[in-house]
Amino acid sequence: YAWLLANLPEVFARVNAWVFGQCIWLLRRKIVLNNLQQAFPEKDKTWWNKIGKLSCQRTAEMSLFGIASASISEKELLTRIKLNPNILEGSSRLNHSEKGTVCFVPHFSLMEMMTTIRLFDSSLAQRNWVTLYRPLDLAAAENWIKKSRERFGMKLVSRREGFGRTMEAVRQGGVACVLFDQNTHQGIPLKFLNRTCAVTNLPGIIAQRFNAEARIFWAHRTGFWRCELNAFELKAKDSTALTEESNAWLAQQLQSSDEVCADWLWAHNRWKSGDQFSY
């Protein structure tokens, strides 16, 4: 199946993404609509359904790329993935740093493509890149995904192993990529798009502890299985302020356009644990 996705005309992968996207919509429709309705109460039902369905299709697109990526040639990947110049120069750069770097990663649809980052420049390849991830329970799927994500030198660190390897990478001047917008039961309360949710402050804690540089690192979707890798400098220095700044950036992005809004993982119940907090 991976070979078919990677080698047949792109329409095959597009149709598969549409079909599986419809399945995700049917299964997660209630959560998706509830999230959108409360985040954007000023919008109407037509808009909520449009963004919700498109978000589910892109979630399927992301999953299918994860399956197919190991069968896609390096040359083909480089035609699909571009690098924003700010990653190599300026205040948002991810190379040539004496300090470690913590990348705050949002759940945008083509985040799987970010594992190619070391391909684009020797100054990026010289750094040690690690990504904190939640392993899959199915061994075969876990091995496949791990192999795909580590193909170009980015190392995966399981949450089940603790955070020691992630912190060590930053301490030694490497780059640690950590999701910052997923549901957590042990986070801090934060108002995000009109509702309180529990947000992780882990990337902020790591950045503060090692006086590391902090960046938003994301894949800006430009087409089906096509993106531009981008970075944004976070100015804050302490963990709480970094958590607030990164989430404010994400909220602004989601409100900026329908295209960006639909690219986020609305099927994820980010606000699930927010009710435990009261102000």
C-alpha cells in the first residue's frame, strides 16, 4: 500500500485521503463541530462543516504521508518540501547556535514532513535533532513510523522513556522538537480560543532550564503533500511566558484564514481536560 501511495499518480493518494477523511469526519464529527463552534461562535453551520470536513481530510492526508514517506525518494521529497530562508538566517534561524534550541511544534497537517529538515543544509545536518513522541501500541506500525521519521537523521525519543534524552540533547546544543498543542492531564490552565484547556509547559520548562533558544517550528501547507518549513522566534524566557506566547501565536494563526484554520487537527479534543480548572 505504501508503494502504491508513493508511486501511482497523485490522484490515487488524493482519493484515498478524501475517503479516509470522510471516515474520520463520521467518527469525530461531534468533537470537531463542538470545537469549532466554541472557538468560532460568530461563524455559521455551513462554515463549521466546511472547515471540519477539510480538517479531517487533511488529517487523513497526514496519516497517508506517514505511511508512504519511506517509499518516496529523497529527490521527490525535495521537490515537494521547501525551506523558508528564515530557518537559515535571521532571528528565527535553526542553525549555527551555541545554545540548544527547543522547537514548539503545532499539530498542522504536514508535520510529518518536518523530519526532512536535515536534508536542506549542512548547517542543519550538523546539529543533533530529537523529537519527543508518543509510541504506537501496534509493534509493526510503530517500527514503520519510527523508520520513516528517522530516515534522515532526526532521532525519536519515546515519552515512555522519560525526558532525559530530550533534555540532554538541548544541554549539548542540539534541537528538541516537542508538540505544544495537544491535550494533557497534567498541564497548566490557559484560555485558548474562548475556552480553558490544560496545556503542556514541557517545551517551556526545557528552554528555561537550559537557557535555550525557543522557536515555533511548523510545516506551512502549500498543496497536497507539499509544504514550506518555517520557524518563528519566541521572545519569552521563562516557561509560563513561553507557553502563553506559543499558544497566542497558534490562536492568531488559526484566526488568520480558513486555509490555515482547516490545516489544524480539530479532531483532537484539546479542551478535554479544561473543565478541571476554574477561575
